[in-house]
Amino acid sequence: MTTHTALIVDDEPDIRDLLEITLTRMGIHTLTAPDITSAKKLLGEYRPQLCLTDMNLPDGNGIELVQWIQHHTPCTPVAVITAYGNMDTAIESLKAGAFDFVSKPVELPRLRELVNSALKLSDAESDAETASDEPGLLLGNSAEIKRLRNQVRKLARSQAPVFISGESGSGKELVARMIHLQGPRREHPFIAVNCGAIPSELMESEFFGHKKGSFTGAVDNKDGLFRSADGGTLFLDEVADLPLAMQVKLLRAIQEKAVRPVGDTKEVPVDIRLLSATHKDLPGLVQEGNFRQDLFYRINVIELPVPALRDRPDDISLLAGHILERIAREYECEPAALTPDAIDRLRDYDFPGNVRELENILERAFTLCDADLIGPEDLHIGNGPAPAGLSGAGNTGMSSSGQEAMTLPEGEIDLENYLESIERQAIEKALEATRWNKTAAAKRLGISFRALRYRLKKLGME
């Protein structure tokens, strides 16, 4: 079994002794230093798997040592010991490259968690040093995407909150997932939540959980998102959509590393890595008073911008091939390929919806083209409006079945579900009329066989 080595840097002998005893009991060999000068000498000589440093030292501060380690022994995770409640110093150390921080008086359970996470990260570093530029979920060969992958690898080594900025559809959740998968928390949950999709009256319960009977409808205890992500990563997508009242509670949970379930009187400690994202101008919302500045300061310790698809056109061919292969697997069809002219058309397109729009364009083209080659005319971009939506009534074949225009039901309707039900009825009638011959039914509906297979799969009618 490999013995890990940790360096403890503190000018107070009592603190050094406490940390040394704790780490020794964890089976870790320890080195100690009272100042930055002797710490640098030990770091160069032993290359420890972890460094714990106090902030105030006789010949400088912990931030200086963090910066020195980043330049000279970057594979050594370093955690800073800060004064109680001094979040500004903690955030400054994270920005400088610290793995994490722990506050005085040092809570030993929290210290053990930090040490275990750091050692997992250090054990993985030797593999990462020799690994090639493995794309993982972030496909592409452009300079922009390679730079992003490099930033993701670096940020995965830290516990600092990361704010992922970028346009809608650019892949912010994929970036968050890669940070999680390449970090020491990868064996624990990755919980992603769209903050704009939770009703405001349920938000506190969704985030922090509730006790049974705490309000009408609370028939069981509920953990909530924070506790579900304990030990792992919580990704808050569209964080700009949080109401101001919830922003206050979220800030407290981040600062205290604890949550209070609705209806409970005590707080429950949680250990999470927080990642957040939005396509909105968060600094602008802060200026307008619609997003709390103190919360922005906490979640935006490090900002990671995700490039728009139009800024990396060289990646479009690779992405398109990957997406078409996935679509073919999902719908159990032969894969289709793009003609060179179709690839050129995609490269010249602006993609306001980014990768998500590329997926939609290719899915539509895949289902509507008759051959196994997708040409530029099948993409329906830059040359007039696209054909009717895949789930709309425009391609349901209602007229070919001889039906008249339908009358809308009374009251409000769910348009998407309503159109889906019309499409389902049309497909059922066409299949019945052709004695379940799918080729004949597709012809009767005026769509390709592939398009019919796609619809059957999408509507769960197989």
C-alpha cells in the first residue's frame, strides 16, 4: 500500500502537532515547516501528495505559497487554513489555485474529508500527466475546444465554485459534468438542476428537503438536492432565474456548508462542489439589483466561458458525425452521412442555438431525407423556412386520411400534447389501413420509412 506524504506549514507548534497527529492516525507520513522558506525546501525535496498551510506565516502569507506551488509543483494539492469566518481570504486562496480551505478552529471531520479528497486527486495526477488530450464529452479539435478541455482539467483539481458562462445550447452542462468526472468527487453523485424550472413556492423544499408533515402535501421526509449531492457535485443551471428570497437562503447554505430542511429545527451538514451556469448577463443583473452581489461573489470564484459553436466551425463536421451516429443508434436505423456541400452549409451557418440547434437540425434532416446521404437541401437552413415540426400537425398526414380540420377542445390546451395525440391517431389509422405494413403506411402519410420509424419510437408506439 502506497504511503502518502503531507506537508504541514504553520508557525504555531500546537496547530502543527494537532494536524500531524490527525494525519498520522490516517496513515499519512507528515513533514512540518514553520515558514514559507523551509516549506519550499521540503516541497522541492519530497514532492508531497498534499500541503496544508496557514494563512499568516512569519515570512509571508499562505497565498504566496499557493502561487509558488502552482508554478513549481502543480501536482501537489494545497489547502489553506483561514481565520474563522474570513470568506474573503478563502476565496482569494481559491482564485490563486488552492484546492480547498478549512477554517480555524479546525474541525477534524471536515479536515479528514478534505485530506481524503486531496489524496484521491493526487493519486489520479500521475495518470493525468501522461494522458493525451482525451476529449471525453467535449468533442472537437479546434484551438477553442482544446483550451476549454485544458481549463476543465485544471478546475477539476480544485474545490472552488465555478461559474460557467455561455450562450444557450453551447454545452454548459457537459462542461460541468466533465469537471465532476475528472475531479476527486467523480465516484459521488452529479446532480444537475434547472433553477428556472422549479416553482418558487416549492424551491426551498426542492433544494433543502423537508420533514414529513411540515406543510400540506409533505407526506414523507425528503432529502432535497443539496443532500442528494452530498459528497459530489451540485450543478445549478440558469442560476439567474433564482428569486431573490431563495438567493439569500442559497448564500447561507454555501457559507455554512449546511442546510435546514423545511420544518426542521437543526441544520444538516453537506459537502458539495458547487458549479453554476446561465446564458444571461449575471453582472448586469447584479447592477440592476435582480441578483445579489454577495451571492455572485461566492459562486463566481472562477469564471469559465464556453465558446459558441460559430467560434469553432472546424469542429462542426466531427460533432455532426457523432450526433448522426447517436441518432441512428437511438432509432435503430442505418446511419446517414452528410455530403461535403451539406457540411459547408453547416459551417457557413451562424447557429444562434449552438450545439443544441445543430442536434435539432440533424435530427430533422435524418428523419426526413429519403436516402442515406443528407444534402444541403435536407438541412433547411439559410434557404427559407423549415418544414413543419416533427411533432406538429403539418406532417401528420391528416388530409391524406381524408379528415377535416379538427375543432379545438374547450378551455386551455397543452398544444404539444394535443398535436402529439393528433399525430398518434393519424399513424394508427394509416397502419390499420395498410394492415400494419410500415412501408405502405409511411407512403400513405407522405413521409419516409425512416421518418415513420422515428415517430413510432418517439411516441412510444413500437
